[in-house]
Amino acid sequence: MPDSATILLVDDEDSVQKLLTYPLEHEGFRVIQARDGEEALTRFAADRIDLVVLDVMLPKLDGLEVCRRLRGQSAVPIIMLTARDDELDKVVGLELGADDYITKPFSIREFRSRVRAALRRASLAQQQGAPAEVLGDDEVRIDVGRRGVEVRGEPVELTYVEFELLRVMAARPGRVFSRQALLESLWGDYAYREPRTIDVHVRHLREKLEQAPHEPEIILTVRGVGYRFRDRPKSR
């Protein structure tokens, strides 16, 4: 992970900008600041951004709308900053394609850890071009090296987290993964993260993969435990 990565920090409070910019620059990151949603989009378009830290509550365009627009044009990692009790913002942000979220108030140590983990995941994703590994079955084809997914012969666009979630489960068809195990496989730990995060990503993944998302045949729920990738395609 390059320490010279450029981070777009989007928050309208000067105190938050100062609080978060210092530890990032101290670790060698370049920080570009934006204080409203429109400025965030302008600065993103004008520079090569490696990571976006995005507050939900912003003037002009809120963070959720900025997240939606960014995800429509880029796979850049997005970490959202949400209020302590605003569960809806967390869920909507994840469904719009955010990779992670941090709940205010948070420690600087946690913040730095989340930023470095997101950049590390993105760096690994770019490097995974050598091994030719294909997972899945007759309907679902997962090319790990190219990070491509086809369902019934049609390409499907997944976010980083969605792809990793699918890859982890498809590598062991039939095995049941708890939410905690999936959190750990995606982020290296599950401290500070709620198991419901996995439920949101699974729902979004099903919407892209399943013919009938409410009657899934590919990613199956094991009640009281977690999720599994099917053993084999459903016979026709």
C-alpha cells in the first residue's frame, strides 16, 4: 500500500477536517479537503483519488448522494462517517456502494486503521492479476484474477466488498459462514462493526445475482448461523 495515496476528506466541519487531516498527513498520505457535496465531486473529478472519506451530513449534496454518484463512475474505496444512532444512514450508504463506515464519535486509532485497511484491500485487488483461478458453477462464473463475475453468461458489476464476499463463500461451496467469520474475512477483524453489515451486502449481492432475490438459489441463508454459497446449481 503506497503511503503517498491521495485521500479525499469530505466534511463540512473545520474541527473534523483538522482532527482527521493531521494523522493522515503524519502517516504520509496526501489529503484533499472538501466541505460540501458539490465540491467533493469537483475535486474527485480533478485529481486521482485513492480513497474517499465521506460524511453523510453535507451541504448542497448529502453524502449518500455523493456516494451514489461516485460509485456510478468509480470503484474507489469509500468510507462513510455516520452519526452514532443513525442506522438508516449506515444501511443506505452500504447499499449505495460504500465499502465501510465509521460511527461518530470514533478514535483516531480506529480511523487510521480503517483507512489503511481500505487502501490495503484496494491495492491487493489491483495486484490480483496473476493467478488464474475461476470459482463458481455452471451459472455463476467468478474470475478471481480478473475480478470479473458472469451470471448466466452476462457480466455483473460488483463493488469490492460484494466481490470479496462472493469469492469467500464460492471458494467453499456448501460451507456455512457466520456473519462474524465473513466480517473477519473482509476486514481482517470484526471490531467496531455490526453483523448487520453482512446482511446488507448479501441483500445487495442477491439483487445482482439472483433471478428472484427474495427466493435466492445462489447465496442461501442458514437461519441463526449465517450464509453459504450453494453446493450445486438447482436442477432444471
